[in-house]
Amino acid sequence: MKDGIWALLMPIIILGGIYSGQFTATESAAVAVVYAMVVELFIYKKLDLKGMVRVGTDTTRLLGGLFPVLLMALSLNKFLAFQQVPMMMVDLLSGIITTKASFILINNALLLVVGLLMDIGSAILILSPILQPLAQAQGIDPVHFGIMMPVNLEIGYLTPPMGLNIIVAMTAFRESFGFVCRSVVPFIGLMVIALVIVSFWPALSLFLLK
């Protein structure tokens, strides 16, 4: 604890600053970089100016490898939104929803497919106003649905073809796309199990409200 106290302070500073309104989530990245540089240069003294140049070069290479993939992912995201593909999928599936259980299963299947192709922020902005009334009509608490949706869409970050975390890992660790995809399969399985528990056990999401 004594040796690691400076590292442990980083998430406290970042999350504390975000939740207190001192800086945004994006600004927290800059705060984290400055804090890490100060700690490494003046406290741990494991980084010098030459090392900082090397770190900057490695970071530039990592980001350079990610930009083409991000461009393609964002372009597909804009295309799907412009063509109203998510809304058409909802219209297609809403006609076969008859029970609460069928809504949960169809909703999760829809979101898993959407998560393969769209980033989580855009998917929530586009789909939540459409799906939430359907969920409420089936007696699903809005808070429960509000937790179920991002838990589902988070799986998309680990699934091809647009799994951003897969691309980051592949670039950072210099492994093939196929190797990383195979490596994350057990974790995807665990996340699906967690999704099923969250979906069919509402009390897990709502007990703090009671």
C-alpha cells in the first residue's frame, strides 16, 4: 500500500474530479497524463526526458493504428443512423413482442446485434427513446431497463467486426486480430451470463432504490 499509494490515487483523482464536476470525462484523460508524468518524473524517478520521447512515440504509433479503424467504425455508425436501420429493426421486432420475457429476449438479441456495428453512445441515443416505452408497456422498471441496456451494449466492445477494445489490444500488444478474438471468448461468455442475470433478476438493479 505504501509503495503503490501514488498509483492508487490516480483513479480517485480522476473519478473524484469527474463526479464533483471539476472536469469532464475527456478532460480527465489529460489530468491522468499530467499526474502520471509528475509521479514518474519526480516521485518514482523511473522516467527521464528520453523515456518521455519514447513513450510519446509509442503512443503515436498506437493511435495511428487505431485511426483508420475508428474512421471506418464511425462512418458505418453514421450510415446506419442515417438509413434508420436500428429503427427499422425495432419496428420489425416489436410486432412479435407479446410478453415481458419475449421483450427481454428480443431486446437483448437486438442490442447484441447493434453492439456489433455501432458505438455504445450512439446506440443508446438512437434506441433508448424507442425501446423504453416498449419496456414500460411490458412492466419493466425504467431503471432496470436503463441498466440492462449498457450492460448489453458493452459486449459489443469485445466482438468483431467493430469491437474497439479488440482493436486497441491488437495494436497495443502487437497480436493478430484472430488471436485477440479467440482470447476474449471466455470473457464474452462471462459477460453474457452477467447480462442474463441482470435481465431476469430486476431486484439486483433496483434494491438500492427500496
